[in-house]
Amino acid sequence: MSASGRFGIVALVGRPNVGKSTLLNRLVESKVSITSRRPQTTWHRVEGIRTVGDTQLVFLDTPGLHDSGKRMLNRVINQTARGAVAGVNIICLVTDARGWRAGDARVLELVKTARTPVWLVMNKADRLQAVDQLLPNIDAVRGRHQWDQVVPVSAKTGYNTAHLLGLLGQSVPVGRPEHAIGEVTTLSRRFMAAELIREQLFRRLGAEIPYTTGVTVSDFTMGTDGPVTISAEILCETAGQKRAIIGEKGSKLKIIGVSARRELERLLGQQVFLEQRVKVRKGWTDDLAMVSRLGYALKD
Ligand SMILES: Nc1nc2c(ncn2[C@@H]2O[C@H](COP(=O)(O)OP(=O)(O)OP(=O)(O)O)[C@@H](O)[C@H]2O)c(=O)[nH]1
Ligand SMILES: [Mg+2]
């Protein structure tokens, strides 16, 4: 990275499931954003920070932009993604290296009007059947926009991500770091706790349930000697969903809790006591007050 000291904000945008959150975690070398095989895992604007030498980059992970804006929750999530590109130095449009899709074009339409350089980051390069597929695929997307850069990467294997980081570092304005060296996110630990539980809901529940399930942390107490105590409420829409989340004799909720607790202990470097309660709040995803209470802001 540059020797003169640089600072910049980089937004990662794209359609759902292209690997934006996995890429953010790779670029900041920490698990800051939750990921899953399912589309629309990210609901918030998630901030990750990486400092190399005297260059500091702030990455904004955004929810995958999608068309289904029926529920209040979905509308708010989409707005979060669109709002995130305001005031950034570089927009990285993340796509799947295997090919350009209509969903990518829709995201490009939304971001290209901003007077901000747009880079094309072709992720999942490891999924290409052969390396020599990469060049024709890059050629095929060059004409879609006057990209400032086209960079193929694999967030999963780390292929070319150091190169991307270096290019970004050279391209952001000269400036001083705004965050402490070593800080990887501005998100609160309470928020991270709720997110890590939501990640397990996405990873372990089938069908539509994760899309109408929210998590709030009602208590987060750092113990002086003992473990950190965290109480979380899992909100769902119906009694049937509640039964599915709890599982037979509580087996599902137990797996969710054990996995989330392990991740939390890794994050906090401390033992965690996690208490989870599942509540039915019919219509919460359409209730703006409730959606806001879970931390989703209509305006960013
Ligand atoms: N093979 C491969 N898989 C990847 C790569 N990057 C991400 N994935 C996988 O793709 C899936 C989606 O990753 P996410 O990082 O959650 O995708 P996202 O773009 O943040 O998705 P939303 O938050 O839903 O918009 C996960 O199963 C990841 O493990 C990659 O470079 N290679
Ligand atoms: Mg994501």
C-alpha cells in the first residue's frame, strides 16, 4: 500500500449470494459479517476496517439488492443497501465470475449514477471449471460499464484478494486513519451477538423461516471473573415457525445456541453463557416500529 498515508471507504454491493460478506471478512481478516449459502443473509450495513501500514480502508458490506420489496423489512433492507453507497470513495460491484446476470445489471443501474468510481470484482473465481475461462469471462463484462478496474478474486480461497486490497489502498484519497489501528469493526458486541445467532438460524433452518426471524439481545453483561451473560430473543411470525426453531425436545434451538455460543466465545475471547427465548410476534416484519427496534434504519 501507499507510503503517503491514505484513507477511504469502499462499498461492496451486488445481488444476493455473490459473496460480499465472505469477501469483507477476507479483506479485514476477521469474521465481521455473517454468511450463509442462502441469499439475503445480510440485512444491515456492516462495517469492517483494515489498516495496512499508514493506509486504512473501511469496507461497507451491504444487503444483496433484490426485487422482492413487499414486506416492510425487505424494503428497509433494500434501502440500507442503496443508502450505503452515498459518500463512499469506491464502489465494488461484486458478481459471480462464472457469468453476468440480469440481477447484476439491475444493481449496476442503481449505483452507476453515483459520481463514484465503480470497480467490478468477479468473485468465486475458484468455481470456474478451468482457469482459461477467466479471460473470456472478463472480456465479456468489460463492455457493460466503464469500470475503473476489473478484478477477479476468490473470497473463499483468498485468490487475488491481496492484489485487490493493494489496488484499493493505492486508489483511495490521501488521508489519515479515522479508526484505531487494529480495530476491525465499529459494530457493537451486542449487535454482533444478535448477528451470530441470526447466522445460525440461516444456516440451520429450512425454507422461509430465516427470512421472517429476527434476533434482539435483551441483556449483555460482561462478567468480571465469570462468563459473559447474553440473553437473546428470537422473533418469528407463527406458532409453527416457533416449533420448528425449537425443534423436537428443544434439539434445534440447542444446536443453534451451541454453535452461536462457540462463535461468540471466539469473538469475545471469553466464556459465554447464552440464553435464548423464541417469541411469536405476528406481523413484525411489516411493523415499522418493530423493524426499527431490531436495528434496521429506514434512512442510513
Ligand atoms: N466457492 C466459493 N464460494 C464462495 C465464495 N465467496 C462466497 N462463497 C459462498 O457463497 C455463499 C454466499 O456468501 P455470502 O458472503 O453470504 O454472500 P453475500 O453476497 O453476502 O449474500 P447476501 O448477504 O445474501 O447478499 C456462501 O455459501 C459462501 O461460502 C468464493 O469465492 N468461492
Ligand atoms: Mg451478505
